[in-house]
Amino acid sequence: MHQDGPNTGLLLFLPYRAMERRVLDAVHAAGFADVTPAQARVFQRIGPGGTRLTDLAEQALITKQSAGSLVDQLERAGYVERVPDPTDARARLVRLAPRGERVLPVATAAVAEVEREWVAHLGARRTGALREALLRLREITDPWA
């Protein structure tokens, strides 16, 4: 199949990176200027009750060593903490510390602002169709869904 222009993967990646940049800019403007893009990619994957380091690495598509280094940085900056896993005494969870919890509403508001702009640009019908198609695509591309 021949297609004109960039491939679909790149077309999906470009809006993601634009949103990522906007969220990080908002986080920095809110006084959390020490968060790096790499740290944010791990940070955003931490579940409400905490997440194991191996799962963070897998979901962020990085090595366990890289994830460990990023979590160490986030821990030193006060964004996360390591706590015992209640389901396995040998394991530890990475969870948000109080400072990390204060980042969440900033990031959430930035995401909502970008999504409003996208709806304004594409229209509600196209945005709905795009979301529906992406949710269907997620069924075969996201093992954590």
C-alpha cells in the first residue's frame, strides 16, 4: 500500500510529543522546573496505589536500570517514594510522595487544555471518531490496557 506523507506511527507520535511538551511546560511554570521529560515519562505511569519498578520500566519501554535511575532522581527531588508492596513482602512499590501529588492537577489541567484545543480544531465529531479509532487500535498495541 502506497501512502503519501508521513506514516501513521509518526502522525500519532507528533501530537503526543506536542501534548507532552505542553504538559511539561505547565509543570515547570507551576514551580516544578526540575522534572525532565524522561522522568515525566516514568512519573506518568505510576498508578494510584503505586507501581513496581519493573512494571514502570516495561511500560516506559526502558531498561529496569534506566527506570531505577529515573526513580532515584525523582525520589531525591521528593516526587516519589519507595514503599513495601502489600502483596509481596520482598517487593517494593514506587508511589507518589506529597510533592508528586501536587504535580498531578497541573498536568491534568494542561492535558484538558490541549484536548479542548484539539476538539476546537477538529470538531467534536472528528475528535470522537479519532478517539474511537485509537481506542480500537489500543486493543492490539497496548499490553497494559
